[in-house]
Amino acid sequence: MSASAARPSDVLPGLGRKIGSLRQERRWALITAYISLVVAAIVMLAPPFYMLITSLKTSAEISNPVGTPWIVRDPTLANYTALISDPMFRGFFWNSIIVTVLVVAVTMVISVLAAFALARMKFFGSQVLATGVFLTYLVPDTLLFIPLYQIVGGLDLLNSKWGLVLVYPTLSVPFCTWIMIGYFASIPKELDEAALIDGANWMQMLTKIFIPVALPGIIAATIFAFTVSWAAFVYPTAFITRPDEMPLTIGVVSQLIRGDTFAWGQLMAGALLAAMPPVIVYAFLMDYYIAGLTAGATKG
Amino acid sequence: MAQVNIKKVVKEYEGGVQAVKGIDLDIGDKEFVVLVGPSGCGKSTTLRMIAGLEEITSGAIEIDGNIVNDVPPRDRDIAMVFQNYALYPHMSVYDNMAFGLMLRKFPREEIRRRVENAARILDIGPLLERKPKALSGGQRQRVAMGRAIVRDPKVFLFDEPLSNLDAKLRVQMRTEIKKVHQTVKTTTVYVTHDQVEAMTLADRVVVMNHGIIEQVGPPQVLYHSPATKFVAGFIGSPAMNFIPARLEQASGALNVRLSDGALLPVPADRTARYAGHAGREVLFGIRPEHLTAASQMEARPGLAPLSLTPEVVEPLGAETLFYCWRDGGEICAKIDPGVAAAPGVPLAMTADMNRMHIIDPATDKVL
């Protein structure tokens, strides 16, 4: 630095000296974020990608890998056509759909009503009850399936998808209720008071005000209930051994692994097909889920 | 159209806290009554008890002659406007206004007629299809009022409806509310903590403090004849000055002696009123607007000279306020902007003794 180009910082030490750059810090933060996100995306997407690759290979290619296994040399849809034309696989799919639709319906009816009562109707013990609902969610299903086996057996519902419809809500209702309590609690109290004065009874307040306003929360809870039910593995493994009552998750595994023979191509194709409904549900409802409907309810 | 009668109403919360301590109030048909007071004075609780949103601990509330203590809000035939508007966010402006009528199973044509009529009164016709989030604060407030108007209820209840608006809009909406009341002439109970709002809107103002009613009366009566020190200090802006003083009798005349020796003669027509308190310590109450510079006043009976030394001067344009401290208390005076006032320079002032108040410090009552 030449003396003639003295800047104020040189003349007055400590005044106006550059002690860091906001722009540079921001750039580093972005670079770090991008690197982490790319690594995370690769880690997350590698298994589904490998599933897709494998599902497009013939059994011969799977059992005789030449070179890298990440490339398909001889792509085929045979695994998919075999599965789709197999009535048993279609049965698994159908069972999963029936169980999931019913579980989501039962869960949402119970948890919306329960959450509304717990969030808005102050009654003796409502606080304790709300906490209790959440605590039940903390008990893992791997602990619950033994006593539940007794109950389901006692009701003569072992080896039946109706047994699953009965037990899945034990997982989904507490969590969905908890989500909905939070959502309902965020709706301003004046909204119910306005509805009360407008002439609404509790049921009308729920159906005409709370449910439409809390729609994003309800959709979030629905997605959760759907995921719990569609992806359940422990309960059907424990309660169902008859192939015609099996849902997809265990059907694919139990029927495509015979002894020590793994039908890898079909296994992967089945897993991918099973993963499709959740992907579609998420893709369609995500925007709805994120969009805040409550904006403008009160002072904005 | 209806009367509202509040009889010995008490509201006690769990834990024994009394928000409202046995108030009596009769609100006439078509009357615009404003409940005003500081936060926690029980004004909102009173309004919510009229609405049926709070239960009454004891006493009775009558609407149109019927006791409504146990009547749910929907059957009281009232409409309420909330501070945060409480519009239904998922409904259009039209549906927000029509909701109450739809629940009451009004014919579709009648609903449309009423909503359009209210929209015309409030000038929100072009907004009917919009959602609340697409409206400004003032527009939302109008919709909230429209929701009340379409119901054509016996009583309108307003809970601090203008508090969320900016100062300019507040003044504008205040006029709107008054205009609407003059058009629809519905009995109205209005809660605010803003005494200017209370004074400008009300037929009668109810000043509340600590769960009791301090005074009820038309705005001018509250201003000129406050009953208590609280009302005297709460109504009027800037607030009334309270100066510790002594009532002294000397040769048939009564004087207010300030602690620094200044002697202010009590007007002859008031001597009889205060005679019983001669020789006692009192509070001398005078509004800033009645403390004026001697140079701007023509001499007339009842004006007492007084010297004050401004310490802080606030020129507001139309008038100038100055503050000085005396006996540990602040004194505010309102003078003509043409009067030269400078901090530290004593100013010859006059106190308009015809407008002063004498307060008994033991009871806080205005004598």
C-alpha cells in the first residue's frame, strides 16, 4: 500500500477498519449449505435409485454382476409385469388400500373431534387428558404388539385386515390429535366467540369454522395417518400370516423371499410400486399443507 | 331496539379476583353508551357479560326486559365487533356477513338484500367477493361492522374496535361508527380505553375503575363536573393538574393557598360549597386549558394571577404546552402559541377559578 493512497482506516486506526464482510460470510454459508444438501440428497436418493436400477434388471444380470451394479445393461419391465399380473400382489395392494383408507377416516374423525374438545371446551381434566394423549404416542409399537396381540386374538381378528384397522389408530390417533390440538389452539378465540354470537352451536362451529380454517393442519395429520398405516410393518408381521389378508409391506417381503431365494428384481419392483401412493399423496398435498390459510383472520 | 339493564352485577374469577364489583347501569333504547377506563377496570368483562361470553357471578343483566343471565349468546339477539375483527378467514366478505343469517335460516333473497344494504351503508360493495386477507385494516373493520349490521340485532357491542388501526384511520372510523349509529339507531355499548373516543362517540360515558363505575354522564358533564378525582384526571387531555393546597378563610372570603404561598381566591358563588372544608388540606384541580398566560386573557372575575416557571415547553402548533414541577407534582399549562415561553423564565399566568375543582384527598371525591 502506498502512502499516498492512505485510507481513513490507516489514518485513524480502529475507525472504519474492515473487520469482516457480510457478503463473504453469506457466500460461505450458502456454499456450506449447498454442499450439505447435495450430500444429504445423494445419501437419501441412493437407495431408491438402486431399487429402480435393480427392478429393471433380469434375474440373470442381478446374479452375475459385471462391472458396476449401478448401470442396467439389459433393461426389462418383466419384474413389473410379473407382479402386476399376479393376483396375489394385486390382493396385497388392495388390502393396503382398504386398511389405509379406513384407518385414515377413523383417525381423522376421532382426532379432530378429540382435539376440538381438548383445545376449546375447557372441562375438568382436559389439560391432563391432552398430555396423556401425547404420552401414549411415546410408547413404541414394538412394545405394544404383544399386549395388542392378546387383544386382537381375543376379538378373533388375528389373520384379518380388520384387526389392522383396529390397531393402527392406536399409533395414528394420539399423534394426529396432538397436531390438531396445536392447530386449533392457534385459531384466535374471538373466532369462536364471533361464531357463537352469530348463532353457531358447537358442531357448526367445528364444521363451518374450525375444520375449514385448520385445513392445512388436517391435511398434515391426514398425511401422517396415511404414512403410518401404509408403511406399518411390525403389526402386520405379528398379526397376519395368511397371504390373502396381507398388506403390501409384508406381502412383498414374505411372498418374494422363498426360503433363501430372494427374487430381488421383483422385490425392488414391488417396493417401488408400494412407495408410489405416498409419493403421489405428498406431491399433491404438500403445497396445500404449507399454505397458511389463517392469514387475514385477525389483524395481519 | 332495546334497553339493557345491569343490576348489581358481579364477576368473580377463580381464586376470588373480582373483575366487576356489583355495578348498576341502565342503558336506554337507541342510546350509545361508552364504557371507558384503564386496562383491568372491568369494562371488557362487563361487555362480555352482556354478550354472554362470560358468566355472571351474581346480579342480573336484562335485555329488552328479559333476564338473560342463562341465555346463550346466540339467543340474546346481540351482535359484537371485536378488537381483532374476528373475520372468518376462509369465507368471502359476503359470506362473513351472511353467516349469522344463514345459521338462522333466513331466506336467500332476504340475506342478499340485507348484506347489500349493509355494504352500501359501509361502502364496501366492491369488496364482497374478497377474502379477509385481501383487505386493509380499515376494510376489515368495516366488514366486522357489516356482520353486526346485517343481523339487525337489539344491541351492538363493540370491544375496542379501533385499537388496531393507525391514528388517522381511527379518527376516520370513529366518524363512520357514529354515522352508522345515526343511520341504524341500534342500542350500542362500546368499550374503549381511549377517552377521546369515548367523548366523541357517546351519548353517555361510563367511567370505570377497579371494577366499579366511577361516574355515568354525558361527555360534557364528565368534563365539567367530574364526581371523583379519577374521573377528573381520566377525562380530558392533557390530564387535569392536581396541586396540594389548603382552603383558608379570611374576612369572609375563601382562598386556595398553595404550598409556596400563592393565594388564589375562590369565586363568591362557590364559597358556600367549600365553606365546610375551610382550614383543611385539599387537592386543587385545574385543567391545563384553564391555566393560561395572563397576556392572552382579558381581566374578568374569577381569574387569579399565578406565576409559573416553565421547565419543558412543547409547541404543538395550534397551542403550546409547558410543564413545570411544583411540590413534587407536575403542572401542565396550555397557552397561546403567540406567548413567548422559555424554560427557566417565569411567566405571568392566570388560573380560571370558575373552572377549578376542589378534591377531598381523604375520599378522592370532588367537592
